[in-house]
Amino acid sequence: MPSVSRRRVLSGAAATLTAAAVAACDPSRRNAPAPTTGTAPRSAAGTDTSSSRGSGPGTGPSAGPRGGPATGATGGPRKADWRALAASLDGDLVSRFAPDYAEVKQLFNTRFDHARPVAVVEAAGPADVSETILFAQRFGLRSRPRAGGHSYVGASTLDDGLVIDVRRMRAIRYDPAGRVATVGAGAQLYAMHAALARHGRSIPTGTCPTVGATGLTLGGGLGIDNRAHGLTCDALTGLTMVTADGTVRRIGPGREGDLWWATRGGGGGNFGVVTSLSYRTHAARPIGVFLVSFRWDQAGAVLRGWAARARSMPRSAWCNLHLEAGADGSTGVRIVGACSEGDQDAQVAAMERAVGLEATSVSTFGKAFMDGVRYFAGGTTSSRQAFVAGSDVVARMSRTLSLRCRASWHVGRRAAGHR
């Protein structure tokens, strides 16, 4: 496969086939788009929010983890070790014996409900993360960080290890002087947009409202603003991370150069546990929306025309293509797009020219910024659900590839029970 540069992706030269992933946020919506040994010194810097210990049984400085201690295998942590860890935390340690364990350990995708971490640390700040990392290393336990918990492959959970949950760190601050937003690692996308919109500002993100800022950013961050403002990681101006040695590090331009490179798309986001992130913001403006539908037997031509249009459309516009199947056996091809308000009709005309076919239905309208955020998100939250998703990036949508995409969609549709 030809190599694809970031510039080509951002300019629309690449076609990103993520229909299943987009549908994972709300697949039922048909008329709107469906939307990642020892003790370290305590550090007060970088803490975005704090939380007192829970008041339920088994919590508090002299108690064990919530629900009672979980004992590991021979050579693993004992009850006293778990109690010591719990006492060192400003957050909570939730063991397998806690009444809320099943809920606390959940990811967004119900396919991973079978995973059974030995405990979940609900970290209140960087110091809690540091204590947990060092505890896990001391006793040979694997650990995984979790923010939004939307990983396609369940990367934020595991069996018989520690989950470091950063969702309590979700404060959002905006500095009007520098037009920079600083958010806790557990902040979710809808909350970020709502907080920043009060200042007339925004960050380029994905659309699913419950995705966590950290996983999205470290994975790059695709969304409807990418063509105009870049990936989410391109807006990053700095972050706080706890590395494997338990050190709380401030990372940014001129600081920790290798980690700065790695956290902006260069390293897969696997070099530590992020506790806060800072972003350059852009103006939040009204959004033009266009929906263009075609018949299923036109799917091949639509795929090729859509991909060609994506290469030449203005940077202020974005569009996605959906191959859709209804529970009643209906099928269709739909292009969902966003642009500057007032430009939506022109974008529809240009899309029809690129496809070479007249659409079976067209809908265009404008929305205020936050109304547009809610529209593309499918609301302000999203319900847990089971799904299988993946994505590919290709350099050019050829006739052969478009036919393969359509054939693959048919196979997936049959596997899902649609006949």
C-alpha cells in the first residue's frame, strides 16, 4: 500500500473507512450522523481536581481498599500491602470484593465486561498515579490506564492486573490571555466543548460525547474539524505525564523532547499515564450541515466520487460516507458533511458533480455551534454497547477498492443478522 502522509490525510486526500467505528456511538440514529518499588515524592503540581475518599465500608486512611483487600498470587501483594496502597491515595482503591466493582471496571464496549482486573485505582491526581505504578512494579502486576474507555480492542482493561482510572481528573480550565485550555486526563469530549463554548472557543476533536480527551489525543484525534484545524494532537501545547519510574513530568516544547514528539502522534501513546493536557483553541463558529443520500446500487460510484471530492473540497468543509442497513432490511448510501454555515448547498452541488449522479434526497441546514456539537454527537452522552470496529487509511479510492468495500460491508451485514 502506498505511504500516506499526515498532510494528505488532513487535506482529504485519503479516504478513511470508519463507518463501523462511527456507528459505535449511536448506531440506531438514521437521520443524523452516528458518532482513545519504593515511594515517589508527592507532587502537588499538575493536579486538576481532587476527591476525598469514599465513605462506604472499607475506605479511609486506616481501612483497606473499597470492598476489602484483594490478595494476589504467591509473592503478590498481601492484605497489608493493599491497605497501605489505599491509605496512600487521595482517590479510592476498588477491589473485586467491592459492591460497585462490576460497575467501576466497565469500559464503554460491553464486549469487554468479562475482564477482571484485580483492582481499580480511581486516581485523584498525579501522585495517586505514581503510587499505583510503583506498587504494580513492586509486586509484578501489569497495569493499564483508563480515561473514556472507548478503545476498540479493550486496551484500558485487563485480567489480574491494576486499572489506573483517571476519570476523577476532569476539571477544565480556560486561559483567555493565551487562549489555551487545560483539561484533566479524564475529561470527556462533550464536557470539554460545553465548557469552552462559554468562552466562544473550541478544540478539534471527534464527535462521540463520552470519549476521553487523553486516548483521543494520544491516538491522533480525528473529527469534523480536522481539515480546518488539524488533528487533536496538533492542538496540544503541553501535558503532564507519570512515567514508569513514577516521576511526574511536565512535557511540552523545549521540555522532554522525545516524549513531546511521542505524544503528538510519534509513539502510539504508550510511554506513561497522562494526567492533564493543554490545548491551543480556535473560535467556535456556527456549523453548516449537509446530508446527501443515494441508492444502494450506486454505492460504487458514490464511494469513488466521495473520495475524489474529499481531495478537492475546501479546508473549511468535511464529509463522511455511511453504508447503512436498517433493522427492516433497508439499505442506503449517505454522505454526512459539515462546513461553514451558509456553504452547505454549494457543497451538495459539488458532491453530486463529483459522484456524477443525482441524489435521491438532500437535506441542508445550519446550527449554532453547540447545537452542531450535539447533532454530530447524537446527544450529550452515549450508552454502553457492544460493537466491533476498525479503520483503514488508503491513498486513493479505486474502482476495485470501492467494490471490495461494498462486498466487505455485505459480509458484515450478514454476520450481524441482517438478511
